[in-house]
Amino acid sequence: MGRLPSSAVQGSGLKKGPWTPEEDEKLMEYVGRHGHGSWRKLPQLAGLNRCGKSCRLRWMNYLRPDIRRGNFSEEEERLIVHHHSVIGNKWSQIAVHLPGRTDNEIKNFWNTQLKKKLLQKGIDPKTHKPIPTSHIDPSNLLLSLVAIARSLGGPSHNNSASSASNPLEIITTELAKIQMVQKLIQLIGTNTPVVDHGGYDALIRRPYSSLESQNMITTGANYPNMINIHLAENSWASSGSGTAQLPSLWPSCSKVSTESTPIISRLSAEPNASINVFEDLEKLMEDDTCASFLRDLLDE
DNA sequence: AAAGCTGACAACCGCGGAATG
DNA sequence: GCATTCCGCGGTTGTCAGCTT
């Protein structure tokens, strides 16, 4: 791991690149005895041929005794997403809320995993809101669709939703999948059919209220990221008029729309329709206009 | 078995702000 | 009030390990 393979010595004569066990030992012993004091003076005092900055980084991110290593728990994930939704990329501030985790570790975890998870759920990791259809990035969409296709694979349908432990997460994931498929359809299409959005509102509200009635959630604070994202922050999910102002996610391809109308009808009528929406996707595959494109994507 | 690809993460870099003279 | 030094932060990069082809 790490950077330059070398014992790379540049103009300053200071060593760069990965730390050796011997260097770690020197640093740990010095800080253990004297504390770090001035980082700038530390390397000389500790007998290290490194810059103070490098020593500080090594200590803070790796050698500190209170560092907690290993995978992030679901609770930690939730905390990160929540705090990120509030304060953005302030990793050091987020790290304050996760004892034993470093800002660098959280940042890496965010960049390599959490961002992707949110994107797969159709949530913009920057704004923590559903990605507006008008801002669809085709490359992200393709990635998401590939992920969805993979999640559908296998005889047991062992997808991310069914493996989630949090019922709210299952719902959110399923809804996001629906959104993604709809976005795809929109990308393909050219016309805009008239569609009733009320059913989507019902769909998105019903699971939460049923969860609330089961005392699985009592306030948004228990699941701040999910609740805030889907109920509090979004006008389309909590429209004052009673009809959700859903972004234009519904099919716009005229050929497809005739095929996909049943999906919409079912979403409106059946609270559990989201679970079966991919059966309808299969029907879409029968449509000549879209089939080849969809197949290309899903066969990826 | 080898080559290529991807994900994870340690470490570096540059900048901004606080502290100090 | 200004200049300099130092620290801490966030963004980015390079390398390795594991996976896929």
C-alpha cells in the first residue's frame, strides 16, 4: 500500500512513501514518552528522516492507540451519512462523532463505498436528495442499472434489499430501483405521457406509516438519513397539496408507455407493487424498441 | 496461469486559517 | 497591522491485493 515505492528521497533529503516498522516504532516510542509537541521539531528529536507533516499523519491515521480498525458498522454508516447530509465533506467534524475513526478513514470509506451505495439508491451523495431526472448522468445511470441487474441475478434473488436488515432500507432500495428503471425509460424515450403521480405518493408514504404503527420508527431522528431524505426534505415526497410533486420519472417513450402503464397502475393500486416491478421490466424487454438497449445493459 | 481490471486505503500535496513574532 | 510559521483539513494519487477474463 501507500505511495511511492521508494525510499524516495527528494531534494529536501527527507524520506517519503510507506512507513517501515522501524520508523513506526521510533515514532510511537517518542510520542509515547514525550507527546508529539511540535510536529515540525519531532522528526529531528525522534531520529526520523521525515517531515513533521508526514509524522503527524502517520500518528493520527495509523499509530494512535485509540484507533479502531475494521469494518464500519451499520450504525457508523448511518452516522456518517447523516452527518454528511448536514455538514458535507467536513471529515474531521464527522470523525468527532465516530470515536476511534479517523477523518481519513471516513473519507476513504465514503469515497469508495457509501457514495456508491447512495447512487445505487438514486440519491445524490452531494445533496442527499433523489437525483433529479433532468440531471441524470448517463454514466452513473448505467452503473446503477448494472448494479440493479446484478442484484437481481441468482436463483435466490439475493439482492441488496432482501439482505438488508432494516425494513426502511429495503423500502428505500426498492423505490430507488424503480426510479432508476424509470430514468432509463425516460432516457430512451422522446414523448411524455400523462401519468397520475398520486400512487407513488401513496407508495412512499404507506410503508413508513405502517412502520411507525409497528413502533419500528417513532421519529425521523431514529433513521435520520432515510426519513429526512424521503419525507422531510423532498417536496415530491411530502407535498403540501396532498399530491406528490414527483420529478418526471415516469416513462416518456410512447411505445414503452403503453407497455409500462400496467406498472404504473399497479404502483398506484398495490402497496407491494415495488417488489414485483422487475417482472414488468421483463415485459419491457419484449418491446422491440427498447429490448436491445436494455439487454445490452442488463447483460453487462 | 497470466494479464488486465477494480476496489481499498495509506500517504502526499496544496491551501486556508490560527498562532506567533 | 503585517509577515512568517505551523498545523490541520480536504482532495488526490499511487500501490497493492483480490477478482475477473
